Amino acid sequence: MHTDYQQTPMIWHKWGVWKVGIDFATYFIMNSFITNRFSMDRSLESLAWILR
């Protein structure tokens, strides 16, 4: 993995950004859903806005 990262830093960087963004969005939505179910719709709207 480290060798691939050194050989193709830009590709791994882009995938890293996507993974962090997806992980954050997943955490945000799940956290909102657990703490307040009524905020789920707004969380989905936020995710749609981020991904548009």
C-alpha cells in the first residue's frame, strides 16, 4: 500500500479525500439519526448538497 501510494500519490490523494468525505458524511448522518430521528431528512439533504 505504501509503495502504491508513493508511485501514484495523486490518485491515492483523491481517493483519500473521497473516503474521508464519505466517512464523515456517514458519521454525520448516523449520529444525527441516533440523536434525533427527525433530523434524518435534513442530514440527507446535506449529503445530497455535498455530492451534487
